[in-house]
Amino acid sequence: MLIATFATSAFGQGTRVGFYLSACPRVESIVQSTVRSHFNANPTIAPGLLRMHFHDCFVQGCDASILIAGSNTERTAPPNSLLRGYEVIDDAKTQLEAACPGVVSCADILALAARDSVVLAGGPSWPVPTGRRDGRVSLASDTSNLPGFTDSVAVQLQKFQAKGLNTQDLVTLVGGHTIGTSACQFFSYRLYNYNSTGGPDPSIDPAFLPTLRSLCPQNGDGSTRIGLDNGSQNRFDNSFYSNLRSGRGILESDQKLWTDSSTQTFVQRYLGIRGLLGLTFSVEFGRSMVKMSNIEVKTGTNGEIRRVCSAIN
């Protein structure tokens, strides 16, 4: 499904759709075919690339700083320790350097790959504005402003608003959890001794609790992964929101989108609750992704075009 309900000529901050039209006309097809070949071998690469783009944009802006390797870089920080898909970006970069040397930024490759991943998972397409340049700074200490799995809605909103994103963008972008998994270590505390109560998080559906406990036994393997969108983890759809309504959100920060009144309205609108103006998740996701992909971008002479995505020139 192509989202064409917003203008595609320019998206502010110096990026625009078709930026490489003359300098590297095959950029989108090269990235798309690269992502597809990796996805066909391992479909979990789709949520990996989507999350990587998100984690990149919230630190230093969308400048591929997440891709830089080395000690104390962003990718070594705890919030990024389980990110995956670096090899997909490296593969696409190698092909693009052969086709158009020194032209396409790693930041743009990541933005395109995130969109292509959503499409492969059955989600919408949208026009991706390009023209970003790559940053030269990547510090693990800068990742503290990434949204966390225990954050209250107030804290999540503060972090999103600091990047120019609103309440609807928060609910929409967290909806990206419709694909992918989380490790037990990030939510098992909700199942056994929540806030030192000796019992589970009361917002969890009691009928769902035995399933979660069987998947994540107390004192079990914290690296075991389970779907963030129970029953639909490989399909990009709006069932994530249905699960929140039913008390079946996996991460505490996700479930709070239903229990907090400021965000619940948007969840209800995605579910088509009677009496509320409905929203179409596939359309709004593309819009919010474009907004997010323009966070603090570097354009013009700011930044560089890396030759290798894992290292500054």
C-alpha cells in the first residue's frame, strides 16, 4: 500500500524525496533488493532495522551514528545491545559504493531500509525523503534519552516532545512493536514481583499471565525472546493496539499507552472505537516515520558521506 496522502516534494530540514535522482538513480532499488534478500533468509531482520532507525534518530539525530563501531559508541550502550541488522546496511553500502562512490549516506540507507522492512512485513510504503549526511560523533553516554521499557507515559512524552514529536506520534511509532520480539529480561519483573508486591503487574490480563510465565519462567533464561504483538509478531497490522486494550502488552511502557488517558484515546482511535474519530494506522505510521526521520538531520556541508558505515572517514 502506498501512502500518497501527503506532499512528496520536500519534507523540511533539507531532505527531499528524489534527492539522488540524478546522482544515484538506483539507490532505492539497490537498498530494497538488499533488504529483501536478507529478509528472505531471516525475517527478524525487519523489526531489527526498523528499531535501529528509531534508536539512531533519537541520539544525535538521524545521522547513522548508531552504525559506528568501537568502544563506548552508541551501539555498545545497553539500550542498543540487542539491535540487529548492521550487516544489511553494510551490504547495501558496499553495493552503492560500487554503483555511485561517495554519494549515498549511511543515514539515508538506514531510513530507506526501515521503510522497506515494514513493507516486507506486510505494512505500508511511504515516500522517504533523502539528503541526510552522516554524523561523526557516537557516544554510548548519549543514549540515556532513548525511551525505556519502564518509562511512564509522561516520561515517554517528554522524550518525544524534545524531538518535535507529539502524543499521536508516540502512540503511532510505538505501534512499530507490531513486529518483532523482546527478551524476557525486559519484562519478566512484571510477572512475579512487580514493584516488590510479590505478585504480577495488575495491568496484565490474568488469563494471559500463565502463558507469559511459561514463556519466561522465574529465574529462567533472560535472553529468551517472545513476540511484542502476541499472535501476530511477524505481521505489520494494528493488532498490537488490540492487545494493549486486552492487557496483553508485553513491555510495561507499551501497556501504559492504554492505562494512561492521554494516550488511550489514540489507541482507541486506531481500534475504531465508536464515537471517536478513527485513525488509519498504516497511513499515520508513514507520516510519523517521515517526521521522525527528519529529527536533527545533517544536510548540506554538515556531516559527511561515510565510505564505510561502521567508521568515520
